[in-house]
Amino acid sequence: MSDATADAPEEEDVPQKKSSKLPLIVGLVLALAGGGGGFYAASSGLLPFGGAKPAGDGHGDSHESAGGGDHAAPMPDANAAFVELPPLVISMGSTANLHHLRFRASLEVPPAYAADVTTLQPRIMDVLNTYLRALEPADIEAPGALIKLRSQILRRLQLVAGEGRVRDLLIMEFVLN
């Protein structure tokens, strides 16, 4: 050892002062209180950005009652009719592990066109049968496949029914067995 290190006291002999955990606890409590207060302010409408909606829906009429409190949001589009399509069972071919696809859906249509779309149901069923029968098992088993299939089917049905007659395709059953 050198002379400089021999004269210095060893670090292990000096008692270490323990730090207090009080600042940590106070900081944690203040952070939780601030987070809770911020959440309440944003969700109750005290801040301009949050979960609460301003009075009225932008169409000039208010759906709120004079009593205040929680209110159910108005239905997004109460002016709709639904045409239920007959269930389909599609054979997936002999190479597939899954032999059949059960498919059931409804079409959302404007009420004025419900009768027209119902009249076109044989053509709609033909398009569905043709499209679904042409699918490969990999097309159905892929992640996110149902979203892609739904958009493809909806576009085909809109072409068959005519512009503005089919708003949406609601898939009620899509089962491989």
C-alpha cells in the first residue's frame, strides 16, 4: 500500500446515514392526487378536452333534460332498416381442414330502399355464394381477415343493389367447422 491510502480511513468504518423515505411517499401521494384531479377535471368537462360533450349535438336541438345528470347519447342513425339475409353454408373444398363456413348477415339500408333490397335478395345471395366459395382457407384464417372480407363483400353488394341502397354489412355469424 502507498502512504496516501494508508492514512485515509476505510470507507466501511464510516457509518452511512440512511435517507428518509418521507419525500418519496409525499411525492407518490401528490402524484396520485394530481392524476385523479386531472382525470376528474377532464372527464367532467371542466377542461375543454375530455369525455364530456357540450350541450346540444350541433344540430340546434338539445337532448339534455333540465334536471342534469348522466344522459344517453343519441343513436348514431336511428333512420335505418335492416334486411336479414338467409344463412349460408359454404363448402370450403376438399383440401381445407375446415370443411364448411356458416355465414349469416344483415344489411343496413335506408328505410325507403328496404323493399328494393329485399327484391334483389336472389342476386345478393348469388354474389355472397360466389365470393365466399372462391375464398381459400388461408384467406379466412389470416389475422384481420374478417375486416377485409367484410369490406370486400360490402362493396360487391353496393354494386349489385345500386348506389346509396346498402349502407353497411352486419355479420351475424361467421363460423368455420
